[in-house]
Amino acid sequence: MESMHSAMKEIINEAEVTVLNDSVKVLFPEHLLFKTGEATIPGESLPLMERFANLLQKYDRTNILINGYTDITGGYDLNQKLSKRRADTARIVLENFEVAKRRNYTWGFGIKNPIGDNNTEEGRRKNRRVEFIMLYSYLHD
């Protein structure tokens, strides 16, 4: 996982790449954020997603957890569904760039785990995101 962490920090330097226990977490703070109520990945983010997918192909003994989030705009049920759609959209993009479907798992967390202040527009914008967590898969041994 250390070599994956180093490679990701170098090749996708736009991302915040951190090690969490036995996993690597990737967040694209300004490049993979969503408009209010939407689950569409901006077209300008696709080259970054392609570079990310190419790296994931090199580390094929990992599974990818794709977590979607929302801001507090809208109701609880709406945000749960929207966050899952955001994660699913990111999964589809990775699969379109040939990351094996069997490796990808998506969750929608709605308004949970905000990284920005939901009382400001800038904070709400930061919360409309997806995060990627790569875990080593012993099933591939």
C-alpha cells in the first residue's frame, strides 16, 4: 500500500492522498465536486479520472470503496439516494476506463461526515463529493 500511496501522490498530485491503517484514501478536492442536486461528473474531471483509473489498473490487488456525500440541502432520503448516485457515477467512469467491475463497491452516506461547513456555500460545495478508498484484497492472492 505504501508504493500505491507514493505513486498516487506523484501521478495524481491534484488529489489529497492519505494512508488510513491498511488503506489509501483519495479525495479530489476541487476536481470531483458536484453541483447541488446533481450526480454528473464534470467533463473537465475525466482526464484526471482516467489517470486515476490507469493507476488503479496497476494495483489490481485492491478493491475500491467509492463513497458519495451531499451537503444538507434537501431532505434526508433525497440526500441518501443522491449520494449513492454520485458514487455509482464515479464507479461507472472508472469502469469505462477499464477498472474491473468486481473491484468497485459504492456507498451513499448522504450528509454524514461533512468536510466543510454546511452553513456556507463554500462548505456545502466541498461536501458534495466522492471519496475513494483502496483496500488490499487478499482474495486475489
